[in-house]
Amino acid sequence: MGLPPVTAVIPAAGSGSRMAAAVPKQFLELNGHSILDWTLTAISHTEEITSIILVTPPEDVERMTGKYVKNPRWPKISLVIAGGATRAISVSNGVRAANTGWVLAHDAARPFVTPALVRRTIEAALQHGAATAALPVHDTLKMRDGDFLGQSLDRATALSIQTPQVFRVADIITAHERLKGEGKEWTDETSLLQQAGIRVAWVPGESANMKITTQDDFRLAQIIAERSPFVKSPARI
């Protein structure tokens, strides 16, 4: 039996201030194509993703709709909507626009995600209720105590969380409603779900599935992109 349809929500409404670039980082180019184009193409290649909702700054909705919606290059992109002041709000806006029972959230600035990783994460979510990609930590971990090192942390129990993250639409909406008055800024959906009492499984991520945040990240991504030919999105069959 096949997997149920899943809507991908791609939050791309951030300013990318840590990149200190002239444009938001998702619009920077890797080997002639924007980071966002790379990400949307990669997500489009997963069969179980039946539609993609792109979340952008309000001022970019019209322009991004013209570029992506009804474009045969990205046939799965069904909607571009405005994001909010935080990532959590942007994802929530996308989730509420989905017409499937399951949603996948993926960072716009992770352009090298593979269909295999997307599929593994979806399968784990269907089995456990929610799932994320994650990597074990290999470096020694310490708490920070001002200008000095603080307490050591056990890296054997630590994970570096990536996206994609897959969850039920009903669960993430309930979590948002339950916790919206707490005034906290949720950096990803797993944190929000866990705070709402929902367990999240993890699957091994991929080291190439990096999030481009700094100039150093971007330089590394340029090297990867030069060795990874850009593949056009397949037409929907």
C-alpha cells in the first residue's frame, strides 16, 4: 500500500540577517540557480509530496506566485502565501493552507536534501506520529559560561536537528493553539510538538543536508553545487 499524500511547506520568509548579504539568503545563487530553486526542485522529486506551499514575505507573494505557480518546471507548487514575524508563524500559515492530513516542513536554506531522506522521514512519521531528520553529534559539547567553558554535555545522547520534519496537520495546529500565549520563539516544529506533549521520532540525516546560515556555509555550498548538477523538477505524471 502506498504512502498517503503529503504537503510540503517551505518557509522562506526570513531575512537571513546572519548571512549579511544584499538579498535574503534563499535568493543567493548556487551554480546559476537560487538556493530556493535548488530546495524546491529537490522536494519536488519525492513522489509522496503531492503539493508544495511556499511561504514568503508578504511583499514577495505576488512575484513568487508569478514565478512558481502554474510553472511546468515546478508543477507541484500549488500556492504562495505570506509568512509571519517568526518561523513558527510562517509554518503555521502554510500548514493551515494544506489540504492533506500530513505536512512536511523543510528549511528553504537546505538545498541539498535528497528524496531518499524525505521518504525516510515521512515513513517514520507515519509509524510514530511525527519525525525529523537528525545527525548524531561527534564534537565535544560544552555549556558556555561567559568567556569560559562550562559543564560538559554527553554527546552520546545529543542530536543535531535538521529538516525535513513531518507531522499531522491536526497535531501542529493544536500545538500552536495550546502554546501561542507562552511568548516563546520556537526554532523548529519538533520543539513545539514536544512542548505540547507529542513525541517525535528521528531518522539519520545527511551531512550534505546543511543549512546555509553564514558566509562560510555559503562558500561550502558553492563547492557542493559545482559538483552536483542542477536537475529540473519532473513534470507531474
